[in-house]
Amino acid sequence: MATAPRPGKSAAADPRAAGDPKDTAQDLAADLALLREDVAKLAAQLQALGEQSVRTAKRAASEKVEQLRAQGEAAMSDLRGNAEELEEQLVARVREKPITSLAMAAGLGYLLALIMRR
């Protein structure tokens, strides 16, 4: 079986054109070695790209977690401030009108007792 000359080479310069099986086997082995090197380089590049993508994703997730934590802390601080303000208002109302506050508490307790009993 005759082989075609490599691109850019004449048939006389290509050892495979002469039909020497030893040279053809050596050329194939060399080509295979080059192909293995190329595949190894490609695998290393893909691995590096994957590692970089993982680092980027971890960094983005870390930043998002920190942002959400800060938002949660701000919301808790706001709620705490609102609760303290409501408590102060309630204490002020009870001091202003203690009998009315006591009557409202008793009425609310009675309604809750009725609801819970059923």
C-alpha cells in the first residue's frame, strides 16, 4: 500500500513514499508521540481552566455569602431597633393610662382563653 507524501514535501523527500516499513513505523511512532504530547498539553490546559473556574465560583459564592450576611445583620439591627421603639411606646402608654391598659390586657386574655378552649 503506497502512502501519500506529506503536505509540503515531494514524493522523493518523503521516506514513506519509498515504501520502507521501518521508516513508516518510525514516522507513525513519532506522530503518535507528538499527538500524545498535544493531548497531555490540552488536558493540562483544561484542568487549569477548570481550576480557575472553580476558584472564580468559590470567590463569587464567598462574596455573595458575605453580602447576604451583612444584609441579614442590617435587617436584624433594624428589627431590634423597631422592637425597642415599640416597647418604649407600650411602656409609655401603660404609664399614661394604667387602668385602660389593664382592662385591655384582661379583655385580650379572655378572648385568647375562649379561642384556645375551642
